[in-house]
Amino acid sequence: MQKETKQDLFKQIMGNYPTGVTIVTTKKEDGTPVGLTVNSFASVSLDPLLVLWSIDHRSSLLEEFKESGNFAVHVLAEEQVELCKTFATKHPDRFSTCDWKHSSNGLPIIDGVLGVFECKTFKAIEAGDHTVFIGEVTDLQINQDQDPMLYHRRTFGPIPKEFYRPKQSV
């Protein structure tokens, strides 16, 4: 039996750490929208408003995000599993599978998501085999009538209902 590497153990531990699921979008120089599914998303700062996400150096979209100077992070709702899977593949025209529009900032914005952070790139940092993008939030949208999608053990889905707490009245 082969001994597990630190990378194997790292992947197992991270696979047991549930995260939210996002799609990050931008546009090519010619205006063509591009995007991919990302679960490496986190808040960084409230003043200024900063968020971060990372992309593998092997991704064909890395240069597009480096050159664009801005991006939008879409927090997915629990029922958007097919959208999530489409943007996680090499589908040649991911945007043909969903409704979307350009924002006032010129970014491709997907309809029906839980929330959107429109950002200008604050900093891009090479870290190991990924580039971490830190974005300064320039615009926000929210749909409070939805619940988020989670990623856990290589599966996408809703928060299990037994984890919900009754809402507190004020």
C-alpha cells in the first residue's frame, strides 16, 4: 500500500471543510465574457471593502483575469448546481447556458444568484501553484430570498435543513 503524501492529506482535510460556492467572471479585451467556478473565496477587509479568491496557474483563464483589472464574484444559490457544474468545466461558451447582462461597470453579471461583489483588482499575488486575487469591492447586489450553495466532500448542494436555526425576532 502506498503511503499518503502531505498533499493527499491536505486535500482530504480541505475536502471536509465546507465552503460556499462562487462563479467569478470578467471579460476579455474584446468584451467576450469569461468565468469559472471558485470555492476559494473569502472576505479580507471592511475598510476598504476587500475580498479574495484564487485561481490555479494551469487555468486557461488566468491571463484574462490578470489583464482585465476587474472581476465579479457571484455567490451561488442552493438550486444553481447545474450552473456551478457548467462553469467548472471547459464548456466553450459557459454564458450560453444562463441569463446574464453587463453591469454598469461592464462586467458580466449572472442573473438569479444569491449575491454579487463587483471588484477592481487591488492586488494579484502569486502563491505556490495559484494566483490570489484581492479585489476592492465597487458595487454589491443581494437576493435575500435565497439560501447559499455549499461545497463539501467534492459535492455541491444546499445547507442541510437540520442546521438551520429558527430566526430570532427583534
